Amino acid sequence: MFRVGKVEIEPMVSSRFRLDGGSMFGFIPRALWERKAPPDEKNRIRLNVNSLFVKVGDERILVEPGMGLKYDDAARDIYALREMDARGALLGIGSDPGEISLVIATHLHFDHAGGSTFWGDGGNATPSFPGAKFMVQAREWEEALNPHPLAKGSYIPDDYFPLEKAGLLKLVDGDEEVKEGVFVQLTGGHTAGHEIVRIRSEGEELIYLGDLVPTSSHLRLNWLMAWDMFPQETYTQKKKYLEEACGKGSTVIFSHDPDLFGGRLRAVPGGYELVGETVIRLRPR
Ligand SMILES: [Zn+2]
């Protein structure tokens, strides 16, 4: 647990899986990315979903519910998915998933929103955090209702319709302070409705970058994922927020880095790198 001003934050790993390395680095040649992210025999690289548990006053917030466990054997094999989810991660840090009052997802792709539901009684997708509102951008919700053919495979209705049905859905439009010191900000880029989460208190700041900058390797500005629906927008937004975070000494958190949560930045040619002594490392596995 560490603090950003008055806000207590515990980063935690909600999912561990693998995805094709090429898809994670778009047009960057394998000869370059494989040094940073060594692929397995199926060309897959290790990835996490790194979530945040945030305590603001009485409020308990989960940022990014992760992939969850609603997958059949074939999908588990394709993604080399480990048996873990955000509820387990919360229990692991000594927190009660039933106390979560707000869940924020940067977007509704299954690797980010899947953990918001689980297979409940009768094999129905059931909200994982029944005491929590689920917050996402209205623009993202529209996309999930009727995904573009290129993005359809990334949206799984069982991840989010049960939340609407249970009356838990809370849509935001653009930028908003959702709790004291906790802000969501619409960025677009990865998806039209992608948002980031900023936590600001007493002059300190942490930015959860979602899929604008999924891993520390993506701190190079032109290293973009093939999954980005609007890569030019990703580039623009990523540049803007990294520049700002670097200038202000904000801590950034990566959604998918398999080895670390984030840290502070310093500018290098072509992008940014983490300042060694500020790196927030994962707990040993
Ligand atoms: Zn993702």
C-alpha cells in the first residue's frame, strides 16, 4: 500500500495470460520487441492485468476488473490463462471484495471488463461486485452495444450486460471527478471510449494509463498495439499524458506489464523510460 496524498493505493495483479507478441507491438519488428518481451514457442508474450485498489475515505474503488475466469478450456489454452481474478487478488491483499463500492474500467474489452462478472448459479454471468457501481464511458458503452466488425471479438456481452440488468451501470461522458481526488478522463485512441484514471491529492499524482501505454516497453512513442482502433489518437494522447506525467513527476501505472506496475518517468530519445529507484515492483510470485 502506498499513498498519493490522502489516497491509499494498492496495485495488484488481477490476471496473468499471454497474447501474440506481434499483436502487442503493431508494426514494430519482432527483432526489436523480442528483446524486451521474449515470446514463447507460439509467439506469445507474458502479460498481466494490473489493477488498483483505491481507498478514499469510506469509499473502496477497484480500477480495472481484469480478464476474469469465464472462459472455456480452448480459450484458457489460447491465452495461457492462469486461475486468478480481481476478487482473488483483493482477498490476497486482505480486502473484502464485498466492500468495493465502485468499479472503474478503462474500456470494455474482455481482458479489462471480464472480471466484472463470473459464472454464478445456473451458469449465468453474475456481477462479481454486487455492492459496486460499474463506471465506464458512455461512448464505450455505445461501442460495446454494437461493436465495429474489427473490434467485435474483443467485446463479450456477458462481461457487461449483467451489470446493466442489475442496475449497477454508471455511464460517464468525458472527464469527471468521480470521488474526491479520483478523476476519469476520456482519451479515445485504443477504443473511441477509452479512459484513463488520475488520482490527485495534496500535490501528488498517479495516472493509470490503461491501454494507452500497456507495458513499460510501450513508453517508446511509436510502439503501439495492433489492437488500437485509432492509432493516431493513441499516439497523440499517449504523448500528451507522458509529457505531462514526466514534467510533473507523476507516477504512471501500466495495465499489462508482466514485471512491474509503473513508476516515474524520464525523457529519452523516442519516448520515455522509468526512473530506476521509483519503479513499483510486483510482489514475488
Ligand atoms: Zn488490454
